[in-house]
Amino acid sequence: MASKPVIFVLNGPNLNLLGMREPEIYGSATLDDIAGQLEDQAATLNVELEIRQSNHEGHLVDWLQEAAADAAQAVILNAGALTHTSIALHDAVKAIETPVLEVHLSNPAAREEFRHKSLISPVAKGTICGFGALGYQLALNAASQL
């Protein structure tokens, strides 16, 4: 029997603090809550998930390369603040053929000026932002159809 397609869900700095950090911006759901919702959805979509979080840029770069090496169907990436600063993540997304879907809980364009530019968006397959935790579910639905 063939194995299920794998989708990586990668989360960057401070996303481990979801539910505690600025809930008026990021919502009250924790990263574990979001992961549980995604696992339930993945079962109905017949895909497997590899869900990870790190506060370290290099881990995210390594995991993007791992997703490509493992022939993952897609990557859902919430790079957090690294979205606006990391040329290394830009280059890692650009270097792999695996489609990357950029996700943000808030709408960066409606926030501080320094959040308006994403270094990930130009090399991502698409971006979903401003829908809170629902954005991950929307991204998973899209990723499962790629």
C-alpha cells in the first residue's frame, strides 16, 4: 500500500507562545490547538503532517531542505518575524521545488510598517494571512490539492 503524501507545517520564532502572546492580535488558540485541528483535517484529506516549531532560523532552513529531500507534497510555513528579515529563508524556499505556502495569523499589511514587506512571499506558491488559526486550515486544504 502506498504511503500518504506528507505536508510539512513549519512554525518560526515565538509561535510556541500562541495563546499567551498578544491574543488580541494572534488569537487564543495555542500551537498545540492548531496542530490538533490540522491533524484532524489531515485524516480527512488522507495526508500525513510533519508539524514543527523553532525559534532558530537555521532549523527552519534545514527543515525546508528536508521537506524537499523527503519529496513532501508541500510546506506550510509561518516564519513569524523572520518573514521580514531572513534572506536565508527566502533562499531556502527559492532553492527547493516543493511548493511553500506562507501563512500568517494576522494581516501584516495592516500592522506596523516594518511588517509590510515579506521576503518569503515572492518565492512562495501563495500566501494566506489575517484569518487567525483558520489560515492554517485553508493552507492545508490548498496544500493537499497541489
